[in-house]
Amino acid sequence: MITTYAIVHFWPLGGGFRKRMEMLTGALGSKGRVLRIRTLEAMLRLARSRRLRAGQVAVLVYTSLLAPMVALLRLIRPAAPVYYMVRGDEITCARYAGRRLRAWVAGRFQKMLAAVGCRFVFASEDLQQAFLERLGAIARRCVLPNTLGRPLPPIRPFDGRVALVGDFGSVKNIEAVLAGLSGGEFHVHLYGNRSLPPQWARPWLHSHGPVEDVPARLRDCTLLVLSSLSEGFPNVLVEALQAGCGVVAHRDFPFRRLPLSPAWRFRLDGHGEDLRQVLSRLRRQRRDFKADNQALVRLVESDWNRRVREVFQAAGGRAA
């Protein structure tokens, strides 16, 4: 029986990921003890522990870079279940950043994690499908989206105030959004950027830089644009809906399987309604986000703690 959950993460936490980690820690803490493993030394101590040897510890890792250590752990402690928490696609992010060696290593290590029997826990259906296409069958897998567990407030109609969260030169792809809205018809608020390159300065763009309380800032907007080229289940999507702010996303990976109405989607490839056309239509029609997106609302409102309990079952640590 699992009595301890060891969360292995060596890097600083920030933003929505930190909040989601706190929620996961709270949910697992209601079932047993939670250990935060932040150093290699702590990981080695865990590998030697009697509880791990007895199969009483479930190990959660967040990066494929730990695959060699996980493989060794599975070899000497086969009773200990190990979960690979897939919150995003390391390979796509590395390729976008021009780190081809890092992408190659991630691909090999992900195959290793599957081969040694890790349970893959995906943040979204899109991520799961991408990994199945890349790795083939994954025997032990499930989906754990970033849900909320309580009713959402009313969603305000779109009135021209747009929110973007991310940084330049990243997979958040905010440059494409700014280029698509270059006509200046909308007021765009950008959060989370480290700087504002001079070539992107616009009178209609309000750059706020890094902010602590993104949900509070989103109350000043009526629509969040998701334009990422690689993503899991964005925590900012949940935060936007909590703030009464609607959401639009493009039609391709990583949002292809997100249960978002076609009325709230745009095209990046130019074949169909682009972002400016979609925003103009939404403002003109004053569409009801909740009425159009009942499946997404049900998903976001679903019980996070219950789903965590289903994924990390106490008996045997089997993935749901």
C-alpha cells in the first residue's frame, strides 16, 4: 500500500506551475505523506529507504532527464511505482529553442521511461496523442488535466480587451498574436514578458512584465488568447475562467482536442478565420462563452482532488 508520495523536482517553481504543484501536494497529502525531493542527494537517500524497498513509496518525476536514475531505481526497487508527469512536450520546446541535442536526448529518455514501466500522466489529450504517435503503445498512461473542482463565475462578453500571457521568443507564440492584431482595433494586455522589444512596441499594447497575481490581472480583460505551439493543459486557461474571462485558442496542436467550441477558435495557417476576424465576430455577436463551451466548463469544474485520487490509487499505485 502506498503511504508516501515523493515528488522529484530539482528546479525553481513559478507562476501557474507552482500553484498546480501546491494543489497536487495538497491532494496527495490527504492520502499520505508527501516528500519534496529537490536534490540528487535526497534522491539517493530515497532510493536506499526501507519504505521504497517495501513498495510503500510512489515516485513522481517531471523531466525525462531523470530517466537513467529512474531506470536504475526500477531495477533495484521494482515494487516502487514511478509516474512521469507530462505537463508539456520537452522535445517541441527544445527544438523551438534551437537545442537539437536536448530534443534528441529527451526523445531517447522518454522511450527509456516507457520501457522500464513508468506510468505516464499527461496534462491533456493532445499530449497523450503526441506521445502515442512518437513512442507507440504506452502500457500505463492516463490524463490529469488542470481542473478546478468548483463552479465557475459568469463569463463576461468580449468587449475588445485582450489578455496575453507569455514571453517573446518562446513557444507561447505571442508574436503571431501581435502581428495578427496589428490593426490596433483591440486593447492588448501582455503579462509575463521579461522585456518589450522595441519592434513590438505599439500604442494599443500594454506591457505589464512579470506579475505575481495573474488571475487578478485577468479581471481587467474579457478574453484570453492561447497561441502556444507547445503546451499541456494551460493553468492560465483555468485562471482566466476563474476571473470571468473567456478564452480563444487556435485549432492545431496543442489545443486540437481541447473541448473548445469552433466559434472560439482561430486559424494560424490562414485557411479560415484568423484571430482578428474571430475577435471582431465575438465582439459583434457578444457570444455566451459558457453556453458555447459546456463540455469545457464541465471539465474545468470537475473535481481535481477526486481525479488525483483516481490516478494515484492507494492500492498498488496503478494509473487509472
